[in-house]
Amino acid sequence: MSDPVPEVKQEKPTAPVVKGRQYTWGTGRRKTSVARVRIAEGSGLFKVNKCEVDHYFSEPQDRNIVQAPLEVLGIKAQYDVFANVDGGGHTGQAGAVRMGLARALAKLFPDKASNLRDAGHLTRDSRMKERKKYGRRGARRSFQFSKR
């Protein structure tokens, strides 16, 4: 007779611990930009590609876009945010960081995810650049028509 196989208890996966801190991760995308954002409890530090957010995003509208999910929840000075973003331009990167931050906050605070969704921070902006078509000069622009 064979012995019954003992059941192995499945433990819930915990968030990764890096340098003694527990991080929550979120991924955001906009146009061709991809952002990987991690948040942890802290003093309100916000770094994008190892650079302060005020130096990385020089336009005030981009800085406001990036920090909007923290302002919706009212926890701007309580969490440290570290984002790695690449691809696209500064506006696309700001939108990607915003979405990644909102997804990480939604994981951390599942009861407040509806506030983030109502503010539009969890919705993926699907607008992309349209491809160039054959027989045309661009996506929609035609060559100049000559009547004679």
C-alpha cells in the first residue's frame, strides 16, 4: 500500500522585501512608454529614474499628472515612490508613471481603488500613433493631387 501524500499548505505570496523595506509594485503604460513603479512607507520621497521628480519632469503639468493619485488619497507625504520609466516622450512617461502608481496604490488600499478609478487613474489610455499606410504619405495624408 502506498502512503497518502501529505497536503502542502499554500502560503500567500508576500510583497518583495528589498533593503529591509516592503515594496508594492505597479506597472503603467501610455503610448510607447512603460513605467515600473514601487512604493513603500516613508517620508514622501519621489524619484523617477533615480532623479528627483521635479528635475525629471520639468513641466508643471507633468508633475501634477504624476502626483495626482497620491493627492486623490491624501497620502502625499507618507509614501516613498520609485519609478523606472522608458520609451516615449515626457507626457507619455508621466501618464505611464501615474497609472503605475495608481495600480500600486490600488493593491495597497483595495478599499480605495474605486476613488482612483473614479478619478480616471486606473484606466489605460489606448490612444496610440496610427501606422503609415501604403500608397499614402503618412497615416492619412495623401500625396499632392495634380489635375494636369
